[in-house]
Amino acid sequence: MPEYMRRAINYPQMDVDYTVWQMVYLCLAPAKVYRTTKYHRQTKNQWARDDPAFVAIIVLLMAVSSLAYSIAFHRNFFGFLKAVFFSVVIDFVLVGIILSTIMWWVANTYLRIDNTGTHATEQSVEWMYSFDVHCNSYFPFFMIVNVGQYFLLPLFLRKGMLWAIFANLLYCCAGAYYTFVAFLGYDILPFLQHTTVFLYPIPACGLFFIITTAMRINLCRAAMTFYFT
């Protein structure tokens, strides 16, 4: 952690090019990103990142996104600050800490391979690695729900069942993709087994889509009302 924080306040020590490469492939081929994680483990002797560039860039992009939405909905400066607060502090950091802690606990409590009676070194999932997995999963979620939705707002904000279906489908697909990327993050750890449990929320995303659509709830309209009114 001290190394991580030291690099967080020293921009030249951040590997921005590699971070951008990771972000692109998390959207296109996330398994390729996690294959590089294995090399990081071999060279750094830890699974978690020691470079804060990924988090820094996500936070910057969320701030830009909040500004774009604030302009679109004619919010003032304080409305912009509210959007940044909810986007960064609540959605990304606080929810991320909760989800990371749950997955970290599940992995270490139920999924570790029992090496009792062998000479193998006991390993466990680092909490910071679980947070990295959240960050990796959140970026494509952000690109779908924040960036993609922004350009579709003129359609999604219309009244009508058809637009509610499309808006809800966008949100649920983003949730399913978040789950899939998180699963990949734990599936590469050689000391875990039965990691497919991390895929279980995907059917829940489908059920959530059916329920919200049946109730004629437009998730985009609901989210925009909450954040910008």
C-alpha cells in the first residue's frame, strides 16, 4: 500500500500507456488482460496492481462524464459536484469496497484449494486484488452505462414500453458483463476452485430485466431522475 500511495501522487511513475491498453482490452478481450496478471505475479510477487494509474484514469473519466451529464441536464456547479460525488465516492468506491470485500471473503472462505498434508505454500486472495478485479469489471460497465447511455439519452428518455426495454437491457447487459469480468479475475488464481460461483449473478440480471420491464420501470429515466433532479 505505501508504494501504491507514493505512486498515486507521482504522475511520472504511472504507466498510463499500459493502463490504456488494459482498458481497451477489458472491453474487447478481458481474458487477455488477466493473462498479463500472471506475469505481474511472477515479477512483483503479488497479484494486485502496484500502479494507481487505473484508478486515477477511471476517476478522471467519471468526472468528465459527470460534467457532460450536468451540461445535458442544465445542472449548476453544485449539481456537477453532486454527480461527481455519487459517481466516484458512492458508485465506484463505496459499492466497490462492499463488492470487493464480499468476493474476497467468499473466495478465501469457500473456494481455496485445501493443501493440508502437502508441502504447498498456503495462498489467499489479497483484498487489493479483489478491488483490482472490481476496477477491471467496473470500467466496461462504466463505458456501457455512462458513455453508451449518454449518446442514447434522446431515445431512452422517451416514454413508452419499447424505450424502457432497450434502456433496461443496456443496464442488465452491463451488469452481466461486470459479473463475467469479475469471474475471469478469480478464475485465473491457481489456488481457487469452483470459481463459477461468481457467474451466478448473471441469471439475476436477466430476472431483474424481466421484473423492471414488466413493472414498466425505465432504469435510465429512474437513474437520471435520481442523479440530476
